[in-house]
Amino acid sequence: MSIYLYNTLTRKKEKFSPARPPLVRMYVCGPTTYNLIHLGNARPIVFFDALRRYLEYRGYPVLLVQNFTDIDDKIILRAQEEGEEPGSLARRYIDAYFEDAHALGVRPATVHPRVSQHLEAIVAMLEALLEKGFAYQVGGNVYFSVRRFSGYGKLSGRSWEAMQAGARLEIDPRKADPLDFALWKEAGPEEPGWDSPWGRGRPGWHSECAAMALHYLGPEFDIHGGGADLIFPHHENEIAQAESYTGRPFARFWLHNGFITVLEEKMSKSQGNFFLVRELLQRFSGTVLRFYLLSTHYRSPLDFAPEKVEEAGRAWQRLTALQEALASAQAVPPADGVADPLAQAALAYRGKFMAAMDDDANTALAIAGLFEFVRLANSLLAQAGQVTTTGLALAARTLRETAGEVLGILPPQGGQASAAVPNASLAVLIELVLEWRRQARAQRDWATADRLRARLEELGVVVEDTPAGTRWRYRTASAGGDSA
């Protein structure tokens, strides 16, 4: 079966395969660290964690980069209000993020870059944009000239007029065009700043994510994700900078989750109608909150009300009850030639689960199939003599893998480990070795190239040189992938 994802860039579902199989390279915009995360922030965090888990379940190692924006005007303002140094405030909220994310069952990303640690890469990108004529300097500010980039608007599908009306327009009469956005901002006398070729200042928000994504993933990486509110102008501006800088496509697939609403109004800090995850965790378990967030398809809006989370909690208890029932059930040995109904139900459910997740990561449909299985499994467990040890083991493993390891909505039981998947960090190291080997081949250093290939094969990595480039695969995997 193939995986299909809805690509905001093309406005349709497309068959997904990584550009450099088996490794999936994914960037997800993280929080601006001036406050605790609210439930609206948590939705993309939880969804992209579930997507990552499913890709790993399907055998793809995932290199996930999720940033922390720790240099931002909002952080500076909040720090001034609280009488705290901006860097200290940002670090405090980063620590709080990890606490809340852990409570929601979210695994740490492969890399969590911080803007403050990547200023050199950001400045290098801006210098190149200036040199190429895509940016211009006004005093201590640097702006991107949006009309120089012919593809501007392709992600959001907005006209020039609509974009100009909806953009976060920065007031500076010296800008060549009102739609131009800041790449570097001059720091005021009382503001924190960093040295640059244009004077003391700080990077613009859109530049930060573009530079960090390129730094870790390179151009044409597989998935860029975030909330729908980031499509314009943030992600549109990321594309403009990155593609002007590299001359190549930025991300191949763009995924965006829908809003969480409160009485049909978007939940946001600026509206004041937000619910902090930290506060909700005092009333609900993190697993129940995660279940609630995954119970609706990620692209659909999700309206929040405490009673809806309570309802999700009652449904979740049915899952844990089945998990406990499977662990304690009495079973008979399997009989030759006799089909086990529980085993058949588990296999049918696994097929439905994968079909739902393959269809644009439809966690809502996957959960609906899960509860069909819960009803049938409970019915079979109630019938004495109908369950064999084989069926019981298969049902327990299927529930653990799908609801537990992929969706993350069941607690681990009995210390069972997750299904083994190729490690993303290992895949990154393989890519680095292969890059070394490509350089050796380009210099006609065949001895080094052959030695690197042999060492990789000793580690179970099969390397194949084809007219389309170098491909590699794990010896136990069924399909290789381009690494060129």
C-alpha cells in the first residue's frame, strides 16, 4: 500500500515517497518561546508526532527538525514586562515546553535547533540574497523584495492584492514595496541585538525557519509542517527566501493542520481565548488530551469544550479496559485448521488502520476502526472457549502497535519495547559517508570510494551505483533509495 498526503502546495493528495529513501526529512515549525503552549499550539505538535510514528511504523527512519524561536519581538516585549533577560525567559519556556510535550506523549525531535544558535547560518543566507539581488538594505534593516521572486503566492494561492492586505505589514516608509518583509531588523538602543554586516540587530522570523531547515535538511526535503495560520505569510516567505537562495525547490510536501476553535473562534493568545496545556493537564491526563486532538482529521477544525474532552476520556477508558482484558484473558491452545475469530478481527482491523493512515494520515478514521475492533474483541472475549493463545497474542500486539506505538494513546504495558525501525540518526550518518564517497569518486579516488562502500556493507547497508545516482538500502529492507 502507498501513503498519500494532502499537499497544500498542489492542493491535492499526492503519493508520498521520500526523495532519499528510506530517510524521511521533515521540518515542523515549533513554538515562539514567550509563554506556555496552549491547546492550539499542541495540535500540530501531537499530529506531526503521530505522523512521524506512522512513517517509522512503515519502515521509514525520520529525521525530524522542530525549532524553537528564541529570538523574537514577542519574547523581548514579554521579558521587559517581567523584568527578565530575553534569553533567560526563552530558556525557561523551552524547558516548560518539553515538560508539556512529554505529558502529551510527544517524542523529542531528532534535532531541536534554536535561533540563537544559528545566527551564522542566517546571516550567510541573507548575504547571499543581497548578492543575488533578492534583498536590499535600508539603514540597519534588510528586506526581501517579493516581486523579484516569481513564485511568490504559490503556496497560499493568494493574489498580490490579497497578500498585501493580509500580510503582517511592517511600518517603514523606506521599504520599496509595502509587501516586502524584514530579513534583518535593526536593534533599538534598549533592545537586545547581535552583530552583523548591517549593524547590531536580530533576524526576521521568516528567515529563522528557512535557514535552520536548510541547515539540517538541505533543499528539496520531504515534509514541511505547521498550523494553517502559518501558510501566509510565514511559509510563503520561507519559500521565497529558500528558493531564491538555493535555486531549488524548498520542501516537496507542505502539510497544515486546521485550527482549534472555542465557540467557533480561532484559539489564540492574541484573542485571549486560549487554554494552556499546563492548566488542562490539571484536569485531564495528557493521554486523554492527545486522544482528543487525534480524534478529528488534522486538516479539519476542532472545536474545544471541556465536555468534549471528558467524552474522549470515557472512550479512552474503553481502550485501556480492552488492553487489560487481553492481558488477563484465559485462552485455549489453537486447533489445527480452525480459524481464530479474534485473530481474524485483529488482522482486519490492522488493514483498516493502515488504510486510514495511508489516506492522508486520517487518525479520526483509524480511531473509528479501532473502536470497531474494541467492540468485536470484547464480544469474543466474553465467549468462553472462543479465544486461542495465538489470537490473544495477535490482538494484544496489534492494539499495542497501532493505538500505542503509532497513535500514542495507550500506556506501555509489561515493559514492551516499540517495534524496531531504522534509526534516523543512523540514516543521517549513512548519508554523510555516502557524501564523502561521492567526493572521492569525483576526484577519481576509487580506493577510498571502494573502501567506504565495503565498510557500509559490513554494517548491513547495500550501496548501488546507478545511472540515476547512488542508491542505498538496509539489507533487511525491501526497497532501496536515492541518496544522490
